[in-house]
Amino acid sequence: MVERQAEARQSNERAVINSNIRHEGQGQWMAFILALAFLGVGSYALALHEVGVGVGIWAVDICSILGMFVYRQRRSEKRAAQGLPPQNIQV
């Protein structure tokens, strides 16, 4: 009975980990599509000679992408300093 309970718990943990990996991948794809959409809107504004609007949209888009990169790097460095594995590796 204990072995079956341990197997069920391990199976549930595997399902949760796989679900988290799938959701993270979906989130990354959605962010990529959203970033491309904003770059497209900024380009369209520039094509309409709305330089301020187009450059503003591009600046916000690029700054948000860079901000997320820096945030993930710092979080990874903080986890490494604490002796924890990287966020995307499940132990």
C-alpha cells in the first residue's frame, strides 16, 4: 500500500512538473508573438509618419524585453548564490 501511494505521489509530481514546463513554453511563445505585434504596430505608426508614437512603442517593447532578460539573469544569479538549482531545472 505504501509503494502504491509513493508511485501515485511521484506520478502526480511528474504531471505537475510537465504541466509547468508546458505552461512556461506557452507563455514564452505568447510573449514573443506580443512583442512582434508591438514591433509591427510601431512600424505601422512610423509608416504613417507618426515618428513619436512609433519610436515610443518600439522603445517600450525593447525595454520590456531587455527588462525581462535582466530580471531572469538576476534571479538566476540570486538562486546560484543561495545554492539552489536554476529555476527551469526540477530536482
